[in-house]
Amino acid sequence: MKVGIVGATGYGGLELIRFLHNHPAVEQIDLFTSSEEGVQFSSKFGHLVKIADTPLQKIAYDTLAKFDVVFTSTPSGVTSELLPPLVGKGPKLIDLSGDFRLKDLASYETWYGKKAAPYHSVQQSVYGLTEWNTELIRQATLVANPGCYPTAVLLSLLPLVKERLIDPSFLVIDAKSGISGAGNKPSQTTHFSETNENFSIYKVNTHQHIPEIEQALSMFAQADTAITFNTHLVPMTRGILATSYAPVMQGITEAQLISCLQATYENHPFVRIVTDASSLGTNRVKGSNYCDILVKVDSRTNRATIVSVIDNLVKGAAGQAIQNMNVQFDLPQTTGLDVVPFFI
Amino acid sequence: MKVGIVGATGYGGLELIRFLHNHPAVEQIDLFTSSEEGVQFSSKFGHLVKIADTPLQKIAYDTLAKFDVVFTSTPSGVTSELLPPLVGKGPKLIDLSGDFRLKDLASYETWYGKKAAPYHSVQQSVYGLTEWNTELIRQATLVANPGCYPTAVLLSLLPLVKERLIDPSFLVIDAKSGISGAGNKPSQTTHFSETNENFSIYKVNTHQHIPEIEQALSMFAQADTAITFNTHLVPMTRGILATSYAPVMQGITEAQLISCLQATYENHPFVRIVTDASSLGTNRVKGSNYCDILVKVDSRTNRATIVSVIDNLVKGAAGQAIQNMNVQFDLPQTTGLDVVPFFI
Amino acid sequence: MKVGIVGATGYGGLELIRFLHNHPAVEQIDLFTSSEEGVQFSSKFGHLVKIADTPLQKIAYDTLAKFDVVFTSTPSGVTSELLPPLVGKGPKLIDLSGDFRLKDLASYETWYGKKAAPYHSVQQSVYGLTEWNTELIRQATLVANPGCYPTAVLLSLLPLVKERLIDPSFLVIDAKSGISGAGNKPSQTTHFSETNENFSIYKVNTHQHIPEIEQALSMFAQADTAITFNTHLVPMTRGILATSYAPVMQGITEAQLISCLQATYENHPFVRIVTDASSLGTNRVKGSNYCDILVKVDSRTNRATIVSVIDNLVKGAAGQAIQNMNVQFDLPQTTGLDVVPFFI
Amino acid sequence: MKVGIVGATGYGGLELIRFLHNHPAVEQIDLFTSSEEGVQFSSKFGHLVKIADTPLQKIAYDTLAKFDVVFTSTPSGVTSELLPPLVGKGPKLIDLSGDFRLKDLASYETWYGKKAAPYHSVQQSVYGLTEWNTELIRQATLVANPGCYPTAVLLSLLPLVKERLIDPSFLVIDAKSGISGAGNKPSQTTHFSETNENFSIYKVNTHQHIPEIEQALSMFAQADTAITFNTHLVPMTRGILATSYAPVMQGITEAQLISCLQATYENHPFVRIVTDASSLGTNRVKGSNYCDILVKVDSRTNRATIVSVIDNLVKGAAGQAIQNMNVQFDLPQTTGLDVVPFFI
């Protein structure tokens, strides 16, 4: 397989390279950029010396059309223009940006503040939450890879909402992310001295992943609901932990919630249900494609606390993108992704 | 004023020393310990050379009785025995542990798993949430200084619950703390390599600060309610951020919530209502006695998001303890506490 | 005293505010900036709400001339033009930038790559290493406040070099700094995700503090020597630790080195000689104006290891600047600076 | 190949598992411990659920003798007794502790303060600095895997000392390590709140890796010299950066130093000479088996600054151990180790 990566210099791009370098079915990786044509990639990223010494290439349709797969890992508003002409021209397209995730174009324009991609392309795209959309992904030409927060949230909530074990009308989701989620562009918000030793909330009630989560709750669990969703920055590089709260339906027990999650993910290699812990942290999944989920019911309030952790750059971005590629090419989902989490 | 500190080697004790060293009304600070009698304090804590070179003293009632104030900053289960004989014997007693906070002894024993302090002493003690209990604190002999999480949570929620601007029957509180909250005793949970770059949830739905928050909601805001409360560890040393969620009462606006908070704390020097920010972080209050509060109403769900930040070791422990001492001695509350937050 | 701060939005400026806010002799602090005239300071820095709510003012000579002291904390190349017209016009001038430190203008232009300040102003300025230049500082109109690295290095080496207890012809100085030394302007080098969990060397053998250290070794210890000096970035915000190596002169013992340091700093409140430790870290001095120094002789090689720690923003910048102001106004050096180090 | 790991619960053991899990020639990994026989490994380390769910086994000679390879990753003083009876009994033995590194037993006892391993076993063991001892490692039954600091230092210094391009009689080595080097056992020194935001020097001039480095300089570069060597703790988990200083021999240029390094490591996949950078950090090699080296000559002093970075747990421990195993089994050195550094 020949793979092209557009937006290779971002953190999503770098993680794609990290995993694809060891992917047994990938024989060639070409890197594309909008502005640094000809620059040797490893001269920008010293950790890739002897690994990715190839020059960055100019983005050109003819060139891109020749690949088996093209990953796009660009800021929002780029692939809405870049990808539509490539759809159906040969390569499988896997877009890591938010441009093709929202089926409702008006919603995209409201939450992203940008012009939406063409209607037809958006409808053609398949939402790439691998465990929940496997069959459509297999046939898709254009995969809209999920956002990092939605991945963590949906994998933990969808089974419970779908089976109506928890009440979807009062979902409170409190999410926390490492700083790498903000990308590689320097800003005051990501300046070390002001980020280090600082835990903060941002985009209060206005994060653009809200409509994505709501759309998926509707799509996969038939729940049309307005969620409360907030996001926080943790002074660490990688990892998302999402803590979700919902009333438990009358008569439902903690054991039933656990069973539901276990049954749902029984045959899914990357989702692990944590049953014996009183704590759960992001270091359980660091550097890997796992999503670990813990659920507890508080008998004092009859509310469930549902916790999930992922590595935002892996299961929340590059890892899930490769998992989707594996599905599209009928490879085992774990191909190239079977790595042990770092822990420390 | 002569001040004694029992449990000086813990982080609460160290912070008491940091502030009392510059307190204009304090002329002597003696340090007490259960096990290292005679050891020069600065030989254990090099940062205190030339500042606190005095030897640690043995805990003895006769000695303690001669101080104007005795702060106790010990693990739970210690002062329940140590302090009752000292009540009324002379010194003002300010206890930073949890032993005198819960008026319901059975509740203490359930949540702390330890024997409660004697009934009479517990009823005599005054809950030291300075802004909400000033008059009783002024007259108190024994102050039960609030827990770090309850301080952050209550300062932000009490005004809104008391005025019934938000619905106390569905309070979800998601709290996050720096690691110093776990104290100075090494453990696997606080071992650098496993704590650094790891964000985790712990004591899911079972933190002993739950009954303390509920008691104060009842006491100060006449709301008898069971809260949902969870705690997380942030890979940083200092700081608590609590994100609370509640339905807004019918017809109430964000402006009314803000006004309520502003009116409540108008004359309170250490509480600041944040009105112009879309983000809020712990570095705004680092090293200081401030509590900063932000409230936003999400019109999509008609739920409020209430965020507060404190330094867990200052307003959440030693700072509030000294604030209470100031109240007891009719000093301005800011005496010795008027420091600028570190920010970086 | 009325104090003006030019460059208040930088970290040096913020630290000046932090300490001057509690300085008993300072009654007014005005903040100046080149570009944000009229902006309320605390609207930029939320931690200063209720503390520094004043508007930023435009830099104007007439205004600045009316202050008792003007601190300038600006990037290099700014005060070389700004300050000369103010010299002798009234205010004591304390410059935290590098523009007036090097007496040799050609050296400045080589190492800084910028045009030097006028010859006359540079010669008039006094190098503000408080402990070593007290008398000249007392009379100075323009103080060139030392660089952060030179402060840590010189305080530890000058006594030993001056007394020729160590050999100045083979000085190797390996220095490490927290990221705040790079200032508040975002860049790839200070971007959290690439700085966190990364220890790096930078400006190998080419740091502009080299000539400053060499000049001071010559000026205060009569040693004309070329040093080896390197600088590293530590993934933390505050603190400098400098490890210096030099051959010990024939027949000199570790005890003599220690005695020399103790004798030199006997009456200096901010320098502490560490005698009983096998380790030394930056947290001993965090947030304070202390410089702690440890010296050990390795009998295997007859070389000395000399270690010193400071808070780069305090003794390495704002703290020493205020210490110099105290000297200029015949106040005790500790005025406004007598704070306990944070430790944690 | 069947592999046994003794000391699996330490960080060296965990890293062995991380890499061996993906090693194509390894079909079975058994885990041994001195104290937790029967405990399911993943119940202790949640990140290994679905990956290493096997029970910990009791250490027994008969069992260990049946493996193809046995890695021992234990505190010093354990394998000096454990391994001698196993030598020649079947398995290749690769010891990650310091017990077999020093050929001079008296030196071991002086620096480690423990009883040395039997003379015969020590002499039989082969020092496992892969790039410098390949042939002996290939034939070895017992490999003494190098220490983390010595690996970083020796790979950078040996070529230059061996060719006498730098003067071995004045070597100053200033090394810095992440906290994981201290292992997984909690202590005050590794307690998060006292380690975070603290850079410190420890074991001044007395680190037990000094004789190991000196022995290798003698063994591989015929230089009998006493080095100056110091170690520092960096508030991060992984990574070592060593900055070494030495006079450059008369007439030797920077270009010659670079050429020497390049020529030495031309065919060695894990050593990379950095030629175009003015900075070098540990994140270039994080999580990988690479060692990156930078050399600069300061023409002002005619001294060389030689910088090297490794991941202390990989090239400094588990990675190099597996690299040695690959050599012993005539596999390409990169087998199972060909991973892309994390960078962030």
C-alpha cells in the first residue's frame, strides 16, 4: 500500500508516521504540505532522522490520486475544499479534521464559524467511529475520523444510552485533555510557563465537539438530546479522560451497566472494560489505541459515573484513522496498532 | 501573638509557616511533632534555613495551653483525641483535619472509617468557612477548618443554592486537584513517574468530602440534597478547580447568577467573580488565598456551569486557617495573607 | 516612593509587581508599555484583579522623569535607546535587560547582535550584583541588573576565584534553567507539548551571558579567563541550577572552600551556604530571593563541584532589582523581599 | 524463543515487556518475582490488561533453566547471588543490574556498598555496550547490561577518546536524568510534590556509575583516567542528557570530531550523529533505542562540548538488553526495537 499524508507536520501527522512506519501492509509513505515543499522532513523533526528523511511534497491532485490511501490531518476549513474533487478518484480518503463529521451543514457553520463542505460530499462521508460503524467504514471512500473528545465520550456512553440503561435527557460530560490536543502551533494558551502547573476550563459550553457527540447519540443510539459538555486543559501532553454523569433508569443496577459494556465490546480489541479498580488514569492507555472504560453507580443518588480514557493522538486521532484504514482494506483492526501502552 | 503548629512537617504546616512568618501580629512560632523531638526544623526542610531553624518540640498539653493560637494540621483521627482536653484551656484552636467538621458522628465514622471525636467537642466546634460563618468563628474556641474541595465548591455554590437560582436536587460536581492534596507521605499514587503525565479519577463517588459539602449546603443554604461529587488528580502540585453543574430555575438568567455572586462577596476580599473570561485556570490564584468564580448558563440546556479555583494549600487549608485566626483576633481578614498570586 | 515599571507585561515585570505590592516603602506603582496604552492591566492578567487594575500607560519621558524609581524589563535593544536621556533626570533607573551590562560595546554587539547603548551611559551604569557591588549601587543612577545565569554563577564562583582557591583557567559551568527564562512570548521552543518532558541544551557555547560572567570575574576577582559555559532548558517554570567545575589549587581543602563562602556571605541575608546536604535543588529557593550554594571537592580528581540555585525570576531578575533599589534608598536589603520560599 | 523476566514489576521489566510483546522471534514471556507469586500481572498494572494477564511465578532455578533467555532487572545485590548457578545451564542471561559490570570486585564493594558477585562469574560476564562489544556479546552466556548514564556517556566519548582527539585527562561529565531512573519504589526523593518543578543535583561526585565509565574508557579506549561525573534529577519521567567537556587535542578541528563519530557509527542503526542543530533534547529519542550525539568545539577555549541523549529505560536499559539478545541470537539488532521515537 502506498500512503499519502497531507498535513504531516501536525501532531496528527506525526502520529500517523509513527504507526505507519511499522505497519506491515504499508510500503511507502509520502508527506504533503501546503508551504514547505522540498524541505527534508527530518530536518524539521530531528527525531525522524533515519526514519523519515524524505522531502515534503507539494499538494497536487494528480499525485494524491495515485495513492491507495490519503490521510488528511489539517486545520478545519481545509479539507472541505481539498477533498471533494478526490472522492471516487482512487484513494481511500481518511480525514482527521472536523470538516466532514457534521451531516447538518448549518450546524457546522454555526459551531466552526467556517463555510461547510459541499452537501453531497458530506452525505457521502462515513463517520469513522470504528467500533460503531464498521460496515459502512468498510465500504466508504471518505471517512470522517471522529474528534478526540467524541471518541472517548461516545465509546463509553453509546452502549448505555442505546439500551436505555441511563437517561439521555440529563447527560453531563466533563472532559479533560492534555495540551497536545491544541496542536503544534504556539500560542499564549500553550506557552509552557502559563500552561504548566495550571489546570483550566476553556470554551465553556461552546466546544465544537458538542454537535458531533449529539449527532452520534442520535445516529447510533436513537437519542435526540442536548448534552452539557465542558472541556479542560491538563498540564500534560497526551491523554483524555472524560467523566460523564447520568441518572440510571429505574431498577437498573451497576452490574447491568458493566455487562452491557462488556457485551458490546466483547470482540473489539481496543476497548477494555475496567472492573476491579477504584481509580482510572490516562497512563493506562498512553501511546496506544486502547479506550478503557469504568462505570460506577452511586446508590445515594442513583446516578452513574462513567469514565473513559484514551490517548487523544492515537484512539482520538491517528490510531483510529489507521484502524479505519485496516477495516477498509480487510486487515485485522490491530494491524500496525498492536503496541503496549507506555504507562510511564 | 504566640502560635503553635502541631503537624508542622506536613504541607499544611509548611504553608502555615510560610504565611505566619510575615504576619505582623505573630511574634513567635513553635513547631510540634509526634516523633522527631529535638530535630532542627531547617535540617529537614532546607528551604527554611535562616527562617525556621528552631527545634521540633514534643506535643504536651501544658506547653500547648500557653499559646494564643494552636493550629493542628494532622492526619484524620489524631485531633479527635488531642484537642478535646485543650478546648477552653486558653488557646484558640484551629484544626485543619477533618475530625471536627461533621456534626453527625455516625457520618464521620462511615466516611472516614475512624472513631469520631467526642460529641460535645464536635458540637462546640465551628465550621470555618470564613465568608459564611464569620460571626460564629469570631467567638469560637475550636474552629474546624474546611476541607480543600468543600471550600472551592461551597464558595461558588452556596449563594446560588441559597437564593434558589439553581436546582439543588441535581448537583453534579466534578473536582480536580493537584497532587499536594495527597500530603507529603510517599506512596505509589504520588510516585512521580506514575503521577506525572497522568490524569486520573480516584475514590469514585466515595470521597469523604461529600458529607461535608452536603452538611454545609443544608446549614448555610437550607438545601438537603444528595450531591454527585467526584475527584481527580492533576499532574501538578497546587490548585483545585471544581466544575459544578445544575439546572437553572425557571426564568433565571446568567446575569442574575452573576449578580447574586457579586452581591454576596462584595465586601469579601478573597473572593473574586470572573465576568469577562471564557476560560479560568488555577494559576490565577496560585500561592494566594483567593477563590475565583465563573458562572455561565448554557441556553441549549438551561443548565449552569459554575467554576471555581483555589490554591488547595492556601484558601483550601493554611490560608483560610489564618483568615479564621484573623477573625478570631479582630484583625483585618487580609492580615498576613495579602500576597499576589504567582501566576507562573 | 513612586515606582514606574516599563515592560510590565513580561515575566520580569509581573514579578516586580508581585514583590512591590507588599513593599512598605512603595506607595504607587505605574505600569508602562509600548503598545497597549489604556488597557486595564488586570484584564490581561486575571490573577491581578483587585491588585493591579490600573491602565497601562504610554511611555513618555516627562512622565517617567517624575518617578523615584523606574524599572525597565524589556527585550535587549530597547533600553539602550530609552534610558540614556533619563539618566540624571531624577529617577533611579534599574534596567533588567542586558543593554548596560557589558562595558565593552563591541562585545555587546558581537554577542547580542544589536547596536550597543551609548558609550557614556554604559560607563556610567553600575553592575547590580548586589552582594559584590553594594557601594557603587548605592550611588548609582543607572543600575544594570545582572542576568539570571550570571547571578547564580558569580555568587558561587567569585569568592573562590578571588581568593584563588580554585583555578580560574579551567572553569566549566553547566547551567540549567526553567522555561520562564525564555520570557512570555510564545514560540516553538516554549510550546508546551514540545517542552514538557524534554530536557535540552541550547545555544551551545554561544550564550550571551558568557561575556557578562567573564567581565565580572575580571572586575570582582581579577581573573581574566575564558570560561566554558552551557545552558539547558528544564521542563519546569522557575529556577536555575548551575553546576561549576574547577581544579582546586594545590593544598586547598573542601573545608577552606566552605569557609571562604561562609565568610564572604556572613552578613548577606540572601546567600545561604549549604553544608550538610548531599543534594541541592531549585525548590529550596522557589519564589524567593535566596541563592543557596553547595561546594564539594572530589579527592579522586582534586576538582571542586560548585552548585548554586536561584529563582531565575527573583534573585535572577525582579528580586535582585528590588534589592538594588533598597540599597539605593538606604533601606534594609530584605525590605519587601523577606518571603519564605515555596518549596512545593 | 522463550523468555523469562525476573523483576518484571520494575520499570526495566515493564519496558522489556513493552518491546518483547512485539518481538517477532519471541513466542512466550514468563514473569518472575520474589514476592507476589500467583498474582495476575495485569491486576497490578492495568495498562497490560489483554496484554500480560499471566500470573507472576516464583523464582526457581529449574524453571529458569528452561528458557532461551532470562533477563534480570533487579536491585543491586540480588543477581550476584541468583545468577552464578545458572551460568552455563542453558539460557542466555542478560542482567540489567550493576552486579556484574565491574571487573574489580573491590571497586564494586566500595561504590555499591554490597558484597560482590563471585570472581569467576564476574570475569565470565561480558559488558553489554552493544556497539563496542558486539563480538564478545555474541558469544556471551552472561551479559552485564550497561548502566543508563554510562551508555549515554560512553557512546559519545569512546570514539573521541580512543582516537585521542580529546584529552582524557580532563573529562568533566555533567549528566541529567528523568525520575524513572530512580525506579518504581516510592520515596521522598521521588514524591511528586517535591520532585515536580524541582531540578536537583544528587550523589555529588559519588555516583556508582563513575567506576563503570572509567573501566570502559580503559577497556575500549585505552584511557586510564579519573573522571569528574555528576548526576541531576530532571522533573520529567524519561530521558538522559549528558553534557561532557574536554580539551581538544592540539590541531584537531570540530569537523574531525564529527567525522570520527560518523565513521564509528556508520553501520550502527541506533546511534545518530546530529550535525545541523544548535540544540538537542531528550524528546528526539523518547521511547526508542536511539542515542543521538552532538559535538561542538568552542574556539574561545579550545574545549569540546559533547552532548548525548538516550531514553534511560530503553537504550539505557531494556532496549539495549534486547539489542544484546538479538546479537546473541544472530538476529538483526533492530528486531523488535524498530520503533519511532515519541517526540511528544
